[in-house]
Amino acid sequence: MQHGFMKVAAAVPAVRVADCHYNVTDIESLIAKAEGLQAEVIVFPELCLTGYTCQDLFRQKVLLDAAESGMLRLLDLTRKLDIIGIVGAPIPVGGAIINAAIVFQQGQILGIVPKTYLPNYSEFYEKRWFTSARDLRPTTIRYAGQPLQIGPEPKIFVTSDGVKFGIEICEDVWAPTPPSNRLTLEGAEIIFNLSASDELIGKHRYLCSLLAQQSARTLSAYVYAGCGFGESTQDVVYGGNALIYENGTLLAESQRFQLDSQLVTAQIDVERLRAERSLNTTFAGAVASMARREGRLSVPAETVECRPVTIREFTLERTFDAHPFIPKSEDMAASCEEIFSIQVMGLAKRLVHTGCKHVVIGISGGLDSTLALLVCAKTFDKLQLSRRGIIGVTMPGFGTTGRTYHNAMTLMQHLGTSIKEVNIAESVRRHFEDIGHDESVHDITYENSQARERTQILMDLANELGGLVIGTGDLSELALGWATYNGDHMSMYGVNASIPKTLIRHLVSYVSGTIDDEVTQQTLHDIIDTPISPELIPADSEGKIKQKTEDLVGPYELHDFFLYYFLRFGFRPARLFMMARKAFSPEQYTDDVIRKWLRTFCRRFFAQQFKRSCLPDGPKVGSVSLSPRGDWRMPSDAASTLWTSDADEA
């Protein structure tokens, strides 16, 4: 494993039933190929040394001896290779035969894992030949020239850099209580499955669902290799499934029904899996519960140490979503509708609880206030309240442009809300006089005085009407602290509190598609195209926006990228830098630009926590939130030194 990633391979060799020499030759070539691709572990199908469909030939000593000879060849092959292999073979144990997985590395067998659940129904009748792991007594056998312990206890293999993996064989994962349940609770981060599941109508879809669910439930990676062409088709057909999942997500898969052998590889993000487990207290609770229950009934899993490997040059192959907050479902409209509905239901409950029939919201003509206004309109419709109870307040100031003012007024008019205009220029000037501030000095006092004046107006109007002030600030602004403390930072309910800037554009665009009024649609599209700005600095000589937020704090798509992986998985800045380089092209952002804004993100995120420590209520929409009552609790005076230093060194 390097940089938290471990490359694995799932192989589907072409086989001949009971021809061990042929089978081993193809397995050898796949191992060599995988090692050349820098895979660290490769798994093969169930009973691949002999073929799964040998039936009563499994009782023949000549076949068992040939499989053992084949294993000797594989051990010899790997003496100078840096790869762990996992193959399936029938192995005699006393008077029994086990269907086993053999784990080997650098010419040595690390361990043998017997199959636990032997299918004996329909087309399967494995109990005719094999003995289950549960029926074995601990014993020592000599196999492929090595003394080996065989028994019922599970095994967890630990690589030289600490990655833990376990083994189960085909039917094991179909059982109500798969061995991987226990293996993962005892620390296994990757499960390798050697399989021989035949193809039936609809079975492949069910298999994929099963593996995805098991991977997600156990917060693990699941690497599955199923036998394919060459197995007997006397009664059934094997499609050759090679599948790699990580926490429920499919990373790689083979093509089914191929005549040639196949190899699929993927880099498992072990660090991400560990982050998921550390976050998920339910998983930790299951670990403790199992320890209490099974500690009295069975011995813990045996730990098998793997051999050290040579550190090779690392190439990141995984791709990363440049916009992780934006839904990737096939039906984007359905995802946006769901998000929008969560916002609406959150506000609806607050209005019903308080008995309020009025809301007050500042409308700037920008994205955030537009989305919040659309949420208010939909909520009032749902509660069968008149939209006139929505008091949209436009408050032109020193930096308001004609474009945003026009869009704000047009939107409110066509949505049918109440409209109130309060020009704040003179009030702010009087305030400047009161505190002795020079209006020509466009500093933070100049900007924040306007923001706080607007919030005071909204709060006082809400008091007058017996309504609620609806906050418009979004998740990205909260992360960066891009809000005036006790200004736009404050409200009585923040409907956008967990929606990042990159997602807001999509939500507004979605809503525009549900509206029949052409003027409203055009207005929403123009708002989407308007540069993001607080408009607190006077416009340029042409009346256009001069103060552009992303010029000051950095591109929101970069900050949202950092925010998602920083909060969701706790990744360090150096890793965020590496991931951003992969997610964005050099034409989009150079290394220096990524590093600059990454450092800005770290610095601002820590410095601005005090604003998040006293946030108003607001609904959680996605997996990431900064609510001090929910997902994120952090001291307001925590030092950022470790994170900024890590960003500098990336």
C-alpha cells in the first residue's frame, strides 16, 4: 500500500477440466501480468488448479497430486515476484478433502482457508466430496513441501504495510451469516472471494447487488473472482465474473462470457475505508458486541503476517469526482427534486411549529437568495399559504448592480411574493459618521456595515410581521467563513445551510425547468450566469460587478472538492492535493494554483470556526454538514498549523 491505496487483481483463467498443467500455465501468466501491473494481491476462482467441475474426479489421488504439483510450480514462480497470490484447490486433510483457498507469497504458502458453507442443493452437491471448515479439527498437514496448520478458525492476513484481508469461498457470501461478517469485524479491510457461481437468468444482477451490499455493510473492499470458460457445460455455464467493490461501489468488472482469460485490477482506497469505519460508530459497536458474544464461544481469528515487499514507484490510477457534491444518478432531476424536497420539508415543519404565516428573506439577485426564495415559494404552496406571506426584501447598497437588482425584482414579481425595497446607502452613511469611518476606505468595516444593516432590517421586519428570517448562506460560505458575523451569517432558519455552492447552480437550473413562466425561466438562467459576488464594493465604470468572490477566496469548485473529502473522510491536505491533481486537468488548475487555494482553505476553515459554532438551525441534505449540533464539532480556537504545513509540503 502506498499513499493509502492498495492495488488488487481478480483473474478469470481459461481452464481445462482436470488438466492441472494447462490450468497452472494460464494462472502463471496471469500472475506475471498482474505483478507487472503492480498489483499487490491477485485472487483466482474456486478450485482453479483443477477446475471446479471435476465432480467425482476430486476423489482421485492422481488429480489431488497434480494439483499439489501445480502449486509447487506457482510457488517457484513467485520466489522473485512482489505479489500475493490466492488460488483454489482440493486438498486432502486426513481422510477428508477440503475445498480450499491457498494464500502464497515469494515461494511460501502463508495459509490455507477451507470453505465454510458447502452448497448441496439444486445443481450443487459439494458435500459429496468436501468437508466444511466447521467440521475440521485443528491439525497439521504437509502440502507442497510445507507443514501447514489447518483448522476451523478464520484467518486474517496482514501485509507488511498493515493492510488486513480475509478469504471466503463462493457460497460463503450467499449465507445468512457470511464469514466476511466476522472477518471484517475482526479487522479485515479487504475480502477476497474465490467463486464458481453458474449463470442463470437474473442471477448476475442479484450477485452484483449481493456483493455491493456486503461490501457496504462491512465497510470493506470485496474482490470476487468467478470461474469462466473451460469449465464443464454438461449441465450449467460459468460466465467468468471478476468484480471489485469498495464500500458498495463497483470499481472494476470483467466482461462475461469471454473465451479468453481475463484480468481486472483496481486500486483500493484503504485509507478511505478506515475513515469510514472510524466515523461509523455502529460498526465499532458491532465489533464490541461480537467480541462479547463470540469471545466466550470461539477463538479469535488467526493473524498471518505476510512478507515484506519492495516499494515500487507509485502511480495513482483511481479517478476522483471533481464535483463530489453533485448527484451522479442517472436521473438528475429526481435527485434535485429530493434535495429540494428536504429543504421544503425542513422549512414547512418550522413554520407549522411556530405558527408563522410570514417569512422575510433578503433577495440580492444572486444564486443563494434565489434558491432560498424558491424553497419558500414551494413551502408556502405545500402548506396552502398565500405567497404574499413571503416578504422579499431587496436592499440596494453601494455595490448593487442593475443586473442583480433587475433580476431580484423580476423574480419576486413573477413568483407572486410581497416585495419591499429598502435602500441602505443613507443608513450606512449615517452609521459611518457615527463610528467615524471614511466612506472612501473600502475595507472590512465598509463591507460588513452593509451586511449588518441588511440583517437588522430583515430581523426588524420579521418582528413587525411575526415572521421568520430565512437564511440564504450556503455550506461553501460557512466552510470558508465568507459571511459577516451577525450579518448574513445570522437568520432564524437557514434552508441552504448544508448545500454547497457547486450544487446550488444545479438546483436552481432544475427548478427553472419545472416552471412554465418564460420570464421566470430567463431570469433564473441569468442569475445562474451572474458572477458570484457579495456586491459590497461599488461597481466598475461600466456598472458591472467589480468584487468577484472567487477572485478573493478561490474557485468554489476547488474549495468544495477540498471540503467534501476533508470532512467526509478526514483526508490530510497532502492527499487532497494529490487527488485534486488527478480530478482537475493542468489546464484548469496548475499545481501552484491548487496548492495556493488548498492552503487558503485550511487557513480559513480553522480561523472561521467561531462563525459555525453558533449557526442557526437548518436541514441536513447530504452526507456533509457543518452544523455544530450535528456533524461537525470543533474548537473555535484550534490551530491550523499542522494542516497548513502539510499543504505547503504537498
